[in-house]
Amino acid sequence: MTEVTFRLWRGDKSGGEFKDYQTDVTEGMVVLDAIHQVQAESAGDLAVRWNCKAGKCGSCSAEINGNPRLMCMTRCSDIPLDEPVTVQPMKAFPVIRDLVSDVSWNYEVKQRIKPFKPRKPDNADGTWTVHQEDIDRVQEFRKCIECFLCQDVCHVLREHSKHDEFIGPRYFVYTAALEMHPLDTEDRLPEVKEAYGVGYCNITKCCTVVCPEHITITDNAIIPIKERVVDRFYDPLKRLFRKLFAKS
Amino acid sequence: MTSVSAAPRSGFGKTQRRDKWWLKPVMVFFGLSMFVVYSTWAAFQGDHYTHGPYLSPFYSPELFGDSPHAWFGPQPGWWPSWMPFSPALLILWAPGGFRFTCYYYRGAYYKSFWADPPACAVSEGRKKYLGENSLPLILQNVHRYFLYIAIAFLFVLSYDAYLGFWFTAADGTEEFGIAIGTLVLIVNVIFLSGYTLGCHSFRHLVGGILNVFSKNPLRKKCFDCVTCLNVKHQLFAWLSLFWVGFTDVYVRLCSHGVWTDLRIL
């Protein structure tokens, strides 16, 4: 058992500060356990969002020692405990209180994305036939738990607050899942280029680094989408080819 | 839509991170800087770029030049007299452009040279941000055209490696052989192939553009192969960068007589 100082951000949208709390850390504890212990022992009014404690609900996203992480999936034994452990809410979103940030912007973004529009059913009973190799790529994207750590670490949102012009890595994963779906017939590329702002991504791969589901966000979702945008809007030979062979 | 006001922007390098977040960008900065400085110096030398059957990759393809590897003869008459001539200056823009617009290198040098951001979750203290949405960085979308040239270069460099097996014997005839330089040239082609064929644009070209793979099994196979290389794109980017520079050093030092090219066979 070790006594550890947790430096927790306390405050609301009007402002706040870090406050130190001591608690005992025992073997096997994760940061969320320690936060709950602090809540029970010395800060009963500490606000923290959590649910599954298993890394599957994406509720307990925060910044632990400056790194966007899930509190329930960060073992205390994996962080240095000889100095105060800082825990603060996600920086890319407005604070509600203490460690809880307002992520509602993300749900509004999701509603802006053109929904799934399947082709006509393949079979008389109204079903489709899909081969596994056609759906493999998309299945990776379905692992997303919407913890929004990728949104938080993305400097376009975090540093430059381009929330009105850029949908962020989470929603490029979502868009890629729709765009690459073998049944989908919707065209989202004009929006990807303009309203979704894919050009703002400068491929720092920070989103991939923080993803607790290990989705290869940049290489498998964002860059393939960028390449499709290049096909449509920037590649002069492809444009010429399309013009020459366009069906009248 | 709800207006979002995240935490206020803080100064350059501000972060709560405790790890050595600065180490990787600093290493990338020095690694790339050293390569740019050396390759620029080597490109302007214009001599000692061949040794025996070997041709430095910085000078290949040698379009015009004085060595037997030159495709179209010596320095062309139209070359401006005020400008120093080197065969490397005619071709290095192509592999240089391929690497400069490469998705991996872009992410790496935006962090290391532009500090945009300096590292993940580290403040950059910059107000204006355009990304790759407008000029000049929108021009990075030309990457696929550099890819096409880089693939052509792979064939040329493979032929150079093949020539590295053929040495001039004492009686003036050509004989098959293997020397350290032969292996250096072969490893160069292997690393460059690993890097070029793992390119994100190539992955898109061979199959990434498709949504239905089951109707294109050959393209699915190609896509899977390129994906295997793409996963190691960063590794091959650095291996090939180091080795192409080392290959030039090897040929140059052998040509100067500083190193001896040992024959194995």
C-alpha cells in the first residue's frame, strides 16, 4: 500500500484549479478506483462520469498526467506514483464540473453526417448477401466506444477549436465506416472535403495513439478518406478520365 | 449547433505530460536534418558517385553525366553555365518530393519542424491554423504523382543492383561476382521497395478505393500485401532513408579509395 497524491482539477465552466488529495493505492487499482476512493474519503462532492469500469462504455475519459486516457483502464502501477498524479477533464470540450466535460457537441456532429443508404435488397425476402472480405475493413471501425479521447487529443479541436469546420477523428471513423460499407450508396465526399473539413487533419496520428480500442484511425480511416477526396477533387488525370468516360 | 468553447489556448510547449514527449520530435528533427544536409552536399559534388559497376542511388538514373551509366551522354549544352552541374540535381527532386509529401513524413515533420503540434497533447501556442485545407499544404495532395515516379525509380535501382553483380575482369571481359557493394545495393532496393510499395496512396490505388473486394479477388490480395507493408511504413521510411544515404557513402568512399570493396565471390 502506498499513499499517493492525486492532483484533481476542481471547478466548473467559470473556472477552477488543481487541488491535492491523498489516498492509499493498493495492488491492482486503476485510476478510477483511486478517484472513487478520494470521493469516499475526502471529496464527496467531486464530479466524475463513469459507468462500466471495463473500458467499454467510454464514459470515464480524462487526462491523466496530461495524456488522454480512460480512467478505468489506467493501472496505477503504470504511472509514476512518487509525484502527484494529475487528473483533469478533456481539454477539447467545455467543462461541466470537475472531471466531467460536456461532450454533447459530438452527438450533434453525428447527426450532420449523411446516414447509411443501402442499395436495393439482393434477395426476394428483402435481405442482402454480404461477403466477409467486404466487411472486414469496416468491422474495425465498429469497435469505437465513443470515448472521444481521439477528439480530445486532436490539435485541430484541442488547440484551434475548429469545432464548426472539422468533425474530428471519431467522425471520420464513422464516415469511413459508411463510405466503405459494401451496401452503402450515399455520396459523402463533397461534405468530407468541405463541411467535415478533412483537409484540416495533418496526420499527427495522435488519435491512433490514444484510442483505447486500438483502431488504426489515421491509416485505416482518415488517410483512405483523404485519398478518395483527392480522387474526386484534386487529381487532374482522374478528373479528365471521368469527363472523357462519363455516362451521358 | 451548440457553440463549443474548450479550454483556453495555452503557451508553446505547455502540457501536463510527464514523459519525455520532446524526445521523439527532437530525434526526428536531427535525423531528417542530417539526411537533408548530407544529401544536398552529396548532390552538389558531381563526382565520385560511381565505383566499378556501382552507381550511387542519389545519381540514379543518371540522365546526363560523364560515367558509363549515363543514359543520354555528358552534360547537356542547354545547362546554364552559371549553375554547377551534377547529374543528381536532375533527378533528386523526384524521390525528395515523394518523401516530402509522404503521409508518414508529413505527420513527423509537422511535429518536429513546425511544432504543429510539438507532440500529442502538447500546446503549440499558435493562433492561426490552416492545415492541409488551403495553400500551400493543399499541394501535398500531389503525393500520388510522386508515387508513380518512385515506382519507376524502383525499376531503375533494381537494374543498378543487377549491374552490381557484373565486374570487369583483368582481361577486360565482364564476369559475374558478388562484393559487399553488391549487397549494399540490393539491400537498398529491398528497403526502398518496402517503403514505396507500402505507401498509403499505393494502398488506395491497388484496392483501397473499392468497397466490394469479393468481386476483385486479385485486388484484394494486392490490397492485403500492401497493407502488410503499410503497417511498417514508418520503419521502412527510416530504414530506406538511412540506407540510401549509406549506399551513397559506400560508393563515394570506395571511389575515393578510403574503403575497399571486398569481393565475396
